[in-house]
Amino acid sequence: MNCGSWLGEGFGVGGVDGEIAAVIEPFGIESYKIKVLLDDEGLVRVEATFNRSDLYGLITTDRTAELTVTGLLTTGRYFYGPDIIKITNCAFEQLVILVSHWLESDCHQPDWCGGADINADSIVNFIDFALLESGCGAP
């Protein structure tokens, strides 16, 4: 997942410390890459890239989260970029169903534990997770 922020006028590309990870606050998740560039209007744009899997635990019941990305300027001061993310990937929804029924047994037709028992063996376990990951089934 990429988050982008623009810095105001007066900042140059060299003003952002691209060697220090950006952090999603208030969750403390660090970026694995930062890209600093100029946009078409000459403003500095900072793009921080985060692992999608690190964000799954942030999602509320409506699958949105307000966050602020912070990064370090070469002056030692921080910049802040507010954003709202929304997870819309249906695979995430399938994973939520699987987790909510994890190790549940006595799954039967027609529901199969909300569709989480992908292989229909009456228990939601690692085999169902593996089938979910391989795309062999869809709860």
C-alpha cells in the first residue's frame, strides 16, 4: 500500500530523510520504502510504501481506518500526512470470515461455518486457509 503526501512550498527533495522509515500513526507500522520526488507543479511529494498484511489488523467494522503517516526531514523535524484507508479487497473479506470461524468444528451443509470450511470437512483449519490462498474456494 502506498501513502502519498505533498510538502508545502519551500521544501526541496533533499529536505526529506529518505533513509528513515515513515511510520503510520497511531499504529507504529514502518514503511519498507520511501520515494521522494517533485510533482508537475514543483512541490515535493513523499510516497511511503507499507506491507498490506501489516494493515489488516487496523481495519474497523466498516473496513476503514484514519491514519497519519509521519516522516523525518533532514532538519530533524517531522512531517505529517493525514489519510483515510479503506480495504476493499474481497480476499480480505474472505479472510475475515475464515478467522471468525477458525478451528470451529461441526460445520455442515448448507452453511459450512459461513463458507469458511472451504473443503467441507466439518472443521475450519489450515487446509481451508491454504485453499483460500490458492483461490480454490471462496467463502
